[in-house]
Amino acid sequence: MEVVHVTAENFEEEVMKSDKPVLIDFWAPWCGPCKMLLPIIDEIAAMQDKVKVCKVNGDEEGDLIMQFKVRSIPTLVVLDNGVEVNRSVGFKSKTEVLELINV
């Protein structure tokens, strides 16, 4: 499964109406730890289909940043049926991300 780039316009459809849990990676292009996390997020998205993997560019989606009260990036948020079930701030290893989404 490919990573889905989420914006305020497609958030409802891609995240809230998802039939599976969703991992959202809040990131920014200038963020060093975000760049380090990028290949891990891409690999997890490609290797499994139990969780929908999404990315939100914090520089472009301020409303979503505020909605999720993201104060630092990268922030990973896991939603199940539209409800937050897990959150992590900062760089995480592949193992830690997999634990976060329980895959």
C-alpha cells in the first residue's frame, strides 16, 4: 500500500472514513528527524496492508496540526475508527513504529 498524502480537503475521506486503522505522520520538509523517518514510513506502508499510512505536511496543513495538537514534529498518531489510540513524538525506529501500530 502506498503512503497517502492527507490535506484538509481529503482528511474526512482518507482518515475518518477509513475501514482500517490509520497511521498519520505529521512532518515538514525542513525537519531532519522527519527526513530520517521517511524511508521507515514508506517501508512500513509497502510491507503491510493492515494499517493505512498517511502523511500530513505541517507547513501546509496548519488546521490539521492544530486539530491534533501537534507541538513538535515528527509526530505519529494512530487512529482507529476516527479515535486516537496511540501517539509518538520524535524519531522512532522501524520496530518502534511497528509497535506503535501493533503490526
